[in-house]
Amino acid sequence: MYIELKNINKIYPNGFHAVHNFCLEIEKGEFIVFVGPSGCGKSTTLRMIAGLENISSGEFLINGERANEKSPRDREVAMVFQSYALYPQMTVYDNIAFGLTLQGVDEDVIEERVKKTAKILGLTDYLDRLPRALSGGQRQRVAIGRALIRKVGIFLMDEPLSNLDAKQRVTMRGEIAQIHRETGATTIYVTHDQTEAMTLADRIVVMKDGYVQQTGTPYELYFRPANVFVAGFIGEPPMNFAKGKVENGAIAFGDQKVDLTGARQDAAALEGKEIVFGFRPEAVTLEAREKAARIDCRVELTEMLGDNTNVYITCGEQQAILKVDSHDTPETDEALSFYIPWESMYVFDGKTEEAL
Ligand code: ATP
């Protein structure tokens, strides 16, 4: 195993316990994304890996060797930060070359590596420019270039796209994926954006309040969320939830009932239990289908997004969002029936919120 994090904890000097028992094994070449809401401890964890924060307890191994006490320089890591931190008076070439120049690497070697890096990043035509004459996306690429050129083993990125506008973010996201394919560099990437996490990661670590909630592939997190938090965090719009007690094999959904006996072989065991029932907005159909629960609701609002429409509905007090083909956009203030397929029904424990 290339990198191992064993029961890593971070307690800041003021006593705040920011990261609890973080465990993860990373293979060479993997693209790992830490995702979670603001303050969940993802940057702190990344900074402990980088050697910018000390590790309060636990063990951090690189190539099987303890690295807790190693200086950032000796950890084979390069970090790209939120702010690009480019030197404004230096050209793109010099910005990219900077780390190698400091190390006293041969001019010829530097030139060859700058050119190669610039080519990967599409910066060949910009090498003589100053950062102020670049777009946000180009600046971010220079910042990535500066880290890439060092040919380190581990590439760390902390919200590298947060200073870009929405369109640039999508473009740059694709470019980061491309760079990763070309370089094969082991990458740990921090973001609060689940779409970035889903599109970039080989594996995602979802964090909340300093605790890892689930580690898995984008597919696993989407289809087999470990708890209510992950189910609600991954997917856009988020999963719909209804809390209640299972009675006669069914759970109340506002003024309607969803029968769980078809979907769940363990329905009998759920009887009388407090649960959280969930289904994804995109899992429903408006056409009647077998092996599904029918719900009659009222349309409150629709948002046509192009290829699909978000339909905000109510069933009595219960609210939910449905994602339908935009050709099927219903009228507001009208009655609507939809169907939740059995295989798209999720059940979580009402107390622990763990998946059942
Ligand atoms: P964001 O997306 O907002 O950067 P994050 O998930 O990266 O959030 P961290 O920056 O890792 O979160 O912070 C985790 C928690 O630790 C937060 O509650 C933060 O207030 C706290 N924290 C961060 N740095 C310190 C510090 N030096 N001393 C005490 N507490 C800190």
C-alpha cells in the first residue's frame, strides 16, 4: 500500500478535536476526493498529510514507512491551494520553474521539464506572460504546473477550482481528470462540491463533523449510501426523506402510504420500527409501472432545467422533489401521480440513521 492513514486524530492547541480516527489506505495512482460540508475536517486532514499540521495521534505511512515526523519536503508531496499564489512579477515559465530553480536543478533540465509540463497543461503559448495577463483557469493551470513539475509521488489539492466561475470550473474539472490520466499521479483532492467529487474520484471519502461517514467509489456512494447523511449529500437534487414508524408494512409519506413489503424481504422485522424512508428525485416515473409504489401528490413549483425539470411536490405536510423529463413537465397547482420503483427505495434506522 502506498499511503496509509491509521486512526489519525487532530486536536488543535485550543482543544478542538477536528478529525476523529481517520482511516484510509491509498494505492499508487488513485484519485481520492475528501468531500463534506464546511468545517468537516477535510482541509485539516489534507494539511496533516502535507506536513503543514502535526498529527495529534495515529500513524501516517508512505511506502510502509512512518512519515508523521517527516518534513513536508521529505514527504514527496506537492500541494495546490485555493488561491493560486503565483508570483505576479514572474512569467508563467518562471512560476512553473520556481521550485526546480530553488533546488538548483540544471537549466537545460528545467527547460525540458517546463516545456513538457506546459504542454500537458496547454500553456505552451503563454510561457512568456505574466499571471495578470491570464484568465482564472489559466492561472490555476500554472499553479498546477508548479506542483506537477516537481514529479512528486503525491499531489494534494485543496479546493483548487473555488476561485473560478461555474463554466471555468467544469472545463478545469475535465482538465484535472485529463492531467491525472496522463501523469498517473496519486492525488488527494479536497472539495465541498459533490459533483466535483463524483466526476473526479476513483474513491470518495465523505466527512462530517470530523468523522468519516463512508469511503467508496462514486457508484457505491450513490447506490449504497451508508447513512442518511451520505444519501442526502451525494446526488443533486438530494434524496427525498420521510421519517416515521413502519405500520402494517408501510411508512407514511405525508397523507399517503408507501408499502415496503414488496421492496424489503425484511419488512416483517421492520414492523413498529422508527425509520427514515428515502428515494431519489430521478428514480421516480410518472408512468404507471409494476413493482413500484404509487403516490398521489400536488405540484407546487416546477423548474425547467433543459433536459429535465425539477418538480416540487407536496403530499399533505410532506415535501419532495421529483426530477422528470422536461417534456413531461406538469402544471403547477395540479394533482400528479408518480411511482417509486421498489429497487429505488432506501430505508435507514430512525435513531442511528444507518442504512438498513
Ligand atoms: P472548509 O471547506 O470550510 O475549508 P474543512 O472541512 O476543510 O472546511 P477544516 O478547515 O479542516 O474544515 O476545519 C475543521 C474544523 O477545525 C473547523 O471547525 C475549524 O473551525 C477547526 N479549525 C481549523 N483550524 C483550526 C485551528 N488552527 N485551531 C482550532 N480549530 C481549527
